Amino acid sequence: MDRLTTMQAFVAVMEAGSFSTAARRLGLGQPAVSKSISQLEQRLDTRLFVRSTRGLHPTEPARLFYEHALQALHHLEEAEQAARGEGAALEGVLRVCSPVTFARMRIIPHLGPFLAEHPALTLDIRLDDRNVDLRREGADMAIRLGPLDDSSMTARKLASARRVLVASAAYLRRHGVPREPVDLARHEFVIYTRGKTPATVDLRRGEEAVQVPVRGRLIVSAMEGLREAVLAGLGMAATSTWVFEEELARGEVVEVLEEWSQPAMDAWAVYPSGRLPPARARAFAAYVEQLLHADLPVRFGEELDTGA
């Protein structure tokens, strides 16, 4: 392998944590990747990985080399894009992580124009409600919702949606419509959690702010489960208008306590720290931003580094 291909193989191994996974991502055989790393170690005259029964562990020289190699690869990509011109079609593979329901409803059905504009680009969208490690996944970016809990990420705010209290019309016919926040205590909630069960809903009306305890015997770890449970009349939910926009318009799902507001639900494009987002990732983030702007009233934010 030439030096560029060797560097790409090294970065893939660092991010995948194994030779076999890196080989699959690169479309190469594992022996070729192993040989490339061995040649790199010989050229650098240092050991880059320690192999043990518990996996593959990078050495300190490997971590130092990784940061420089990553920057070099991204500078090369930017140089190629600049030479082609900003209007040039994008190419290669763009790996994006996204929450399942959000991608299914808000992104995937509208990808036709983006793919048509960039016929040399392949989109690899990994659907997962968890905030996965982007480097380990080999992802270029992720779409994330709500507060960002990883200060090492570089992030760009794409849009905001209202967070609302909703229930199906059938549920409200059976259990009644809450008129005040205190009424929520007698209602069953569908709880969406990624490891922590929220105990309260934060509500505000003018200068008045309350935290309302909620209870629920159905706890789901994916938004798809919350959506189906609410539509089945199993309980109320605190969620964003992105999840039930069509059902709210048709009256199948009803917003309650409309005069009370909750903290907005923000959508972010996030990128692994320490790397310049490739042009294809920036273009895709801008396209998703346009989709959200077209679908809903939103607020736009500035690009920021959450580690700053």
C-alpha cells in the first residue's frame, strides 16, 4: 500500500478498534490491513498497537500519530473539494448516525433530491436512538436531539421544535382532559428513556414555572415505541411536535395544557472532535436544516464547538 492508503488504514483501525472491522469498512481483506499496519510500524520504528485477549489497544505514539493523520486526511479532502469547486458534486461514502423515528419521518423520505444532485455519493445512515461513539462507528457525523451531553463534540444547531404534552383522542375520552398541571398526577405517561427515567415535566406559563411529577408503567428506550404507545391510547407523553405533527393536524393526537410551555427540542449536527467535517457532511447537515425549515417553524443557531 502507498503512504496515503496506509494512513487511511491506520485511521480506520484506530476508530474501529479491530483489524477485521476496519477491513470491512475499507472494503479490503484483513491480511492487507494487518500488513499495512506492520509496514507503518516498521517505517515509524515504533509499535502502534498492543494485541491482547481483551482486544487491540493503541500505544501513546499511535494516539499522537492518529491526530496528525486525521488532520492530514481531512486537509487532503478539503484540497480536492476546493480544486473541484464548491459547486462540484460530492462523492464517496457519508456515514451518518441518527435517531430512528426522526430519520424515518423527517429525513429518509426526502432524500431523493439530495441523492439526485450527488450521484457519486453513497449515504450510509445508521439508525439508533443511542448516542453512539462516532469514531468507533466510523461515522462522519450524527443528528442528535435535545441537550448535548458530550462536550468533546463539535456541533451545529439545525433547528428547534416545540415540546408538547400529547395524548390520543381516544385516551382523553376515557381518562379526561387535564386542565391544570396538577391534573397530570392522575394520568398514565409513556416514558421515553435512554437509561434514566424522568420523574418530572418542566412547565412554564409567563413567569410561573412548575415541575410536575409524572408516573408511567410503560417505559420505552426508542421513540418509535413511545409513538406507537401514544397512538394506541396507552398514555400521555412529553415529546416534540416532530413526532406527531400529522396526527396533531388530523386530531388523532391532541395537545393538552397548551398555555403551558416546555423547553424546546433542539436538533443538532454533531461531528467527532479534532477533525474538520468533510464537505459532504457539511452539505448533508445544510440539507437537513432546509428540510426542517420547510416542515416546521424553527429557530436557527450558530455553529459552535461544545468543547469551547
